[in-house]
Amino acid sequence: MTIINRGHAFVYLKSEKTAGTAVEAHLLTRTPLGGDIWHTAPNIHKYDLSRRRRSLVVGNLGGTLLTVREFGPLRRFGPFQSILEHHAAASLAPLLGAFWDRAIKATSVRNPWDIMVSAWQWRRDGKGNSPPLTASFEEWSTACMSGDAERQDRVHGYDAKDLMYPYVFIDGRPAVDVLIRQESIDEGLGELGERLGATLPPLTIRENRSCRRKDYRGYYTDKLADSVGRHFAEIISLCGYSFDP
């Protein structure tokens, strides 16, 4: 979920529903950016990365990162809970201190109209430790953009911005240097490699690939499409996304 490479002064923050698992596995196993400090999905062992090698940052001292090896009992103690979850930029920056300031930071993004359909289908199918949805796409997505999704039991929703915003922005300002677009991952990897002076091969790992047959635009009414455009306005402006690709 977070990759830190001290040799290349690099940080990858894993967002949600953006092909982030494939990107993190690729960075760790196919590029020179892996194998330093990382905490990622439990099934990472299938890419020849043992869970026992996972490391966590617990603080910094004079610019030096303090790390521990991740092991089960840490999950029982409150101070480590945030370390074991998806790391938002706002919480990771103070933890890394001066290293964050000098590092090249990257995360993954996706067309907001597409990501909303993907997230709904994920919940609809009962993935992510949630019961299967009975709400329609329009009902679910409207609730997720309304601020009261968590109070609607049938919806099993959340703030839709949480899919990407915590990994892209701090206090409304861009916090990362490279945005790896789900629609053009190899271009993003190329840009990242140029920034780091490293050769990053094209993506070959395909994890949690969608089996969707219908174009995401077919799920929208004009009103709902406009609502998503307003809700994700900052991401759309930053990345140049549009409803019609």
C-alpha cells in the first residue's frame, strides 16, 4: 500500500480502484524501486515477495527513517494502526519528514466517471469485506457524493473522493509529483523513470482486471454525469479528464 525507496528517494502511495495493486507489484518486482521499505497487500507473496520482508516506517530522526519489520502482533496496538492502512499523503508527509520533502512522490489516478462504476461493481459483488450491494449505481453513487452515504445501510457507501483525493492532495494542494493514469500506465511509468533517472519497463502484471463489457458512459444519466464532474472537479482539472475519453 506504500512503497518507499531510500536509494532513489521515491514514495508510491496506493490509491483505490486505479490499478494500484498491479502498479505496486510491478514497482516492487520488475523495477529497481522495490525491496526497501514497503507494506502492501497480503497476497503479494504470489509475486515472490514474502510477507515477512515487509517493513513499516514508525518515524524519523534527523532525516533518518526509523523502520520495523511488520508482524501480526503490531495490529493489536493503536499507534500502529494508521501505518497498516492505506497511507494518505497528509499522514505520510509528517511521518517521513525531510525525506518526504526531497522524494519524488507518485500515485495512481483514473477517470472519475469510470472509477465510480468500478467502485460500485466492486461493492455490488461483495468485495472489499462488504456485503453485496442492492442499491443501483445511481442510488449508490449519488449517496457517495452527498456526504451521508455511511448513514444509509442499504448503500454501504463512503465519500467518493476517498478513492483518490487523500493520495493526491494535502489541504487541497497537489502533494505528488507524478500521476500514473490508469488509462496510460506505461506513460506514467516512463515519466516516473525520467524523474528518478531509472529504467522502468512497461507494466506486465494484471491484477483485479475488470470483466466489464459495458462502456462506463452507459451507466450515466446527464444529471448524474454532471454531478460526478462537479464532485471530482479538482482531479478532472489536474488530469484533464472528461466524460468522453
